[in-house]
Amino acid sequence: MDFALSQDQQDIREAVLKHCSQFPDDYWLEKDRSGEFPAEFHMSMAQAGWLGVAMPESVGGAGLGITEAAVMMQAVAESGGGMTAASAIHGPVFGLEPVTLFGTPEQQQRMIPPILSGEEKMCFAVTEPNTGLDTTSLKTRADKVPGGYRVNGEKIWITNAHVADRMLLIARTTALEDVKKKTDGLTLFYTRLDRAHIEHQLIPKMGRHAVGSNMLFITDLFIPEEDRIGAEGQGFKILLQGLNPERVLLGAEATGLGRVAIRKASKYAQERVVFGRPIGQNQGIQHPLAKAWMQVEAASLMVFKAATMFDKGLDCGVEANTAKYLAAEAGFEACQTAVMSMGGMGYAQEYHVERYLREVMIPRIAPVSPHQIMNYIAERVLELPRSY
């Protein structure tokens, strides 16, 4: 039992932190204000080879695991880029896992390298306006036509769709009422985001302004047969393969954000003098920050436990969900504590922690709510009856 990063993993962490130092706090503040996608950061990470950290070497990746990807994503968020930086590259790190596992060799060579090199950007088109987490009730249809499929429907909360060239899309190829199991009849595609047939609308939101969330309206989109991933009707099962890695990476990002918030607040508490003494000398400031630090570091351990189990091929659903829950809650507590410790300056944009607090809501909400995680743990661990 070893709770420390290996030397190679520590080297990844230090290299990523050094790379991200090229993009200081003011860069992220300006992106947050302008809402402009951080293209410079995205391309720099692609050119440095980081987008392929967990992809096979055969398609241009580094051939490492989700553990190394978590080390990287934690460092990205911790560098000060927060969820904006992490979300700019989050998709390519894990989102092409279905292509790696279920795509043909031709698909892998055609689809993955352009994303890893930064030549193309991708998005993940799953959620819909009226289904939420009930993925099996998706309404988007992909009807079989000569040479492929004709797709119609709507998607919501699709990150980076406004700048993406490609999308991983799930749609119904068999109506829900015509399948034996509700998880059947869903098919996965990786295809061109054809703006002649897809309209996007940005969703104004609380934070992470530089990485847009979108509504998609899909009308008569043709997807060629060669863009289908895996067998028709098996898309839901294929999609499940990426759920645990996504939860692990969100947890890593949340703990990274918590770390940078605590660091900012601690530095301020050392320098801010009131009544002739630094406010960091007061236990009313010390104790909440110390508690937040302990919670973040404990959550980080669960993140890396889940990542290690995944890389060993072990069932890690319980650990991955637990890691995501604990990390998101600890990250939120850390960011909120940072704002409150700094008082009025914590509320000022120039000190950055208010941006962290807005952004840390993302891992609390997505990709699965804390309430659904508690349902999962109650059922799978405590063996309580299913509540929904």
C-alpha cells in the first residue's frame, strides 16, 4: 500500500505545472471576462503531447493510464486555470475511450490523431433537455438510410460544441417501445459537427465563461455508416466504459481547484494586517483553512485510489463515484472558505478566488448529481432498496 506518487507521476505533475505557468492568473481572468475559448492554452497542451496522455501509442498517445491523466488534470486546475483550463482539454483526455475500445483500427487512426494534435476539437453530445440523467429515455433519433443514418433531435449542456469540429453523439436507432431492455437501441457515433444541419446556442451561465455550454438543434444530419462506433444498438453499453474515468478526472480537477483556492487564501492571510497582526495569526482564519486542506487531501487520496483500480482493470464504480462526490464537496468548501477568509477582497475578481467558487459548482453538478451518487452508494454498498 503506497499513497505517494511514483517518480514518473511526480515528474508529470511538475512538468504540467511548469507548462501551465505560461498562462498566469491574468490570462484566465481575461478569458473569463471575454468568454473567449482559451485556444492558445488548448493548442499548447496539444503540441506538448498532453492531450494523449491516456491514449495508446499507436494513435499518437503516451500510452499511460487514467492515474497519470488524473495527475495531469489535477495540476492543470491547481495551476490557477481551474475548471476553465481543465474543461478546455478534458474531453480529449477521456472522451475518445469508446473509439479506443470499440472502434476499428481504421476509425482509431482516422479519428484520434487529429484531436490529440489539436488540429480538431471535439465535444460530447449525450444529454438532452427533457431526459437529464435518464439516458435511456433520449429522444434524438438516428434513422437508417442508404449509406448511413439521418439524425434529428436536440442536445443540451454540450461543452465546447460552439468551437468543435467533431462530436461523440448517442442517439436512438430503435424506439424505446420496441426494445426488450431500455438500455438497448441506442447507438454511438463519432462524426463531423456539420453546422449546415446543427444549430448551436450558447447557454449564459454562472461561471467558466470561456468554455461554452450549448444547446444543439440537429436537423436531418447525415452520418455515414463508417462513423458508427461499435454495433448498432449497443451505444449505451459502450458509453458506460467512459463513466468511471470521467468521474475520476472531475474529482482530480475539483481537488486541484481546492488546492489553489487554499493557497491563494493562505498567502493573503499572511500578508493582510488588521489590528497590527496578520489575519492568518487568528484561529478564526487558520482553522477553516486547515479543515479545508485536510478535506481536499483526503478526497485526493480517494481520487487516486479509484484511478489506480481502474488502471488495474478492477471494478471501481463505487470508488469513482465516491471520489467525485468527496472531491466536489471538498473543493467547494475550500473555495468558499477562501472567499470568506479574504473578506471583501475574496469577492473581487482581481484576487481570483470568486472565479474558483463559481467554477467549483461544475464538478458538484456534473456529470452526475451528488444525490444520484448517494443513491448509488446506498444501493450498491449498503444494499438498500433502489429508490428510483
